[in-house]
Amino acid sequence: MYTRGPPPPTKLAHYRQFAPRAAIHVSPLCLGGMSIGDKWVATGFGTMDKESSFKLLDAYFDAGGNFIDTASIYQNGSSEQFIGEWAEERGIRDQLIISTKYANNFMNGDTSIKSRVNFTGNNLKSMKLSLDSSLKNLRTDYIDLFFVHYWDLHTSAEEIMDGLHNIMLSGKVLYLGISDSPAWFIVKANEYARKNGKTPFVVVQAPYSDLQRDLEREIIPMCRSEVPIFFFYKSIGMALMFWNVLAAGHIRSDEDEERRRQTGEKGRVDSDRDWLRSDAEKKMCGALKVVRKQVGANNITAVAIAYMMHKVPYAFPIIGGRKIEHLMANIEALDISINPEQMKYLDEASNSMLVFHTISWYVGMFSDRVFDFDSPHVFRDP
């Protein structure tokens, strides 16, 4: 009655349940959409025209990938627009799991808007405006996974969770996530949701790499933790999506560094544009090279991604970039098994355990608002 289908093109098609409370099945590596789009040329983050974007998306999908992450702010909306147009042209929207985010000023590129104060932040108006824009850009009537891009330091957990729950009831969003926020706030928000019949977050998104392991202090233990339900304890847990998994290109081989130095290729504006690595970064890359040889891998970036996937259950690295060859090289991570001794060796090579840097992240996000530290709930247009 049933026949076995063809073998998957790559292990991207070895789909996994997303989270304990989210039974959708996704590729183990998520394709990041920050570089997809053509509006951030001046920022140095990297951009792609429509043709190049479609080729990258085709390569990921043809390899078995079904999980794409973007945000309303990425490339001033052109990331969502390209992804939406591509999915519509291919007729594959319902085959994809698309995540997007709200909180950043997604209208930052529109100079006709004089007052932008409520186009950003976690408030209900920002939530509605951003979601409506994302639905239009992505050419869809629902979002699979809707993220709070970051906690804005002043919107209450109650306002956020009430608003998100209402969106869930409307059918416009299937699952909820939160990104770049402190563990105590995530716990508070989910506890409020559970106690009041609202929809909790099922996933956390945050930066994590071999060179930045501060999530291991609070975020990862929180995602593994147990919560009380009906007077007994039941393990719930949350999924984790990692961004900046290759530390903005600082996880690379010595040969790649020399090639980029000779060609004059520059890095991102939020990193060292000359691709210079610190001694600690070189030490970590050296350790990855040792393990690469032991496991028979072709590149250290795949080992770096595999290392993170061995850290926690329900772990989904977001792989970005603009080159198809880099995408295919990173998929090799799914073939790598790292034993406990090798994990310990890599742990000892990396001593990056920073405290989550809340203030520096979020103040920078309010690009068109002034934060008054003497009156922390007051924002004003400049």
C-alpha cells in the first residue's frame, strides 16, 4: 500500500521535532535570512540581489532544507520580500517552516515616516504593525514561528503574552519564540502565560558559538529545566536556535584567513572588517582543526556547528552567508559525531563565558529613539 520514498538528498531532510511543545518537523540546520535582500549595502552586513537570493534558497530547499529564519528588519524588509516571492513562485509555501521577528524598527528605511516611536519595541501597536507587514512581505496568511526579537526593557510580560496569545487565536501565527532576552524575563513571561491560559514561548533564539558560550550560564539550563504543572513536575523544555554560530566569520582556518587577506575581502561592520582574529580566537580555531582531523571532517566550520549541536537537545543552528559552497560545507556538520573527550577538549579551548549583555544590545536597537536612563520608561523622538 505504501512505498518507500527516494533517499534524502542530504541530512537536511532528516527532519526533527522542533520542541517538546511544538511537534512540527524541521531541518536540523536553519537557513538565516539576514543576508538575503538588497537594502543593506552601506552597512557591510552583506546583501544579495533577487537572482542570487533565489539561487541560495533553491540550493537549500533542493538539499532537503525546509526551515528559514528572517525578521521584519532584515534588509529593510527585502529579506522577507525575496523569501515570500521565491516561495510563491515555487509554489512551496506550505512545505516550509518560516520564522520571523518583531521589535526592531522595520520602517527604518522609509524616510517619509516622521514619528517612528511606535514602529519599534514590544508594545501591541508595534506587534500588530510588524506582523501585518511580515504577512504582506512573505505573501502568506500565517507565520509558522513568530519571535519577539528582543525584550525592550520596559514592555511588561503581561502585555507581550496577552498580545501574542490573541494573535495565535487569530490563526496568523502557529508558534511563539523569543530572542536575545534574559532568562529571568523569559521564565516570567512563560509562567504568566501558563497560569493565565495563554500561549507560552516554545523556543529561544540567541547568539552562541565556540567563541561565545555565555548561554551556558542561564539560557541553556533554563531551556532544559522542569516547571511545575498541576502540582507535580513534568519536563517541558524549550528549543534553542543559535545565531552567529561562526562568530561573524572569525571561526576559520589559517588558509582561509590568508586568502581573504590577499584578496582584500572585508568582514561585517559589527566585527573586525579586516578579518583579524585575537589570540583566543586562533587558539579555538586550532583546537577545532585538531578535532577536524580526528573525525575526518573537511572543514573546521562544520566541526564548530556540530560541537554546538552536541551541547543540548532541540538545538538548531542558524547558518547564514551568501555562498552556496559555504552552505554545502556547513551541512557536513550533520555527519560529524564528537565524543565526550573531544567535547571536553573544545570546552577547555574556549573560555568565553560572558554575562548576557542586555543593555548594550537593546539600547543599540532603538536607532531612532532616545533612551532616558533617569526616566527608564520614557522614550522620545530625537
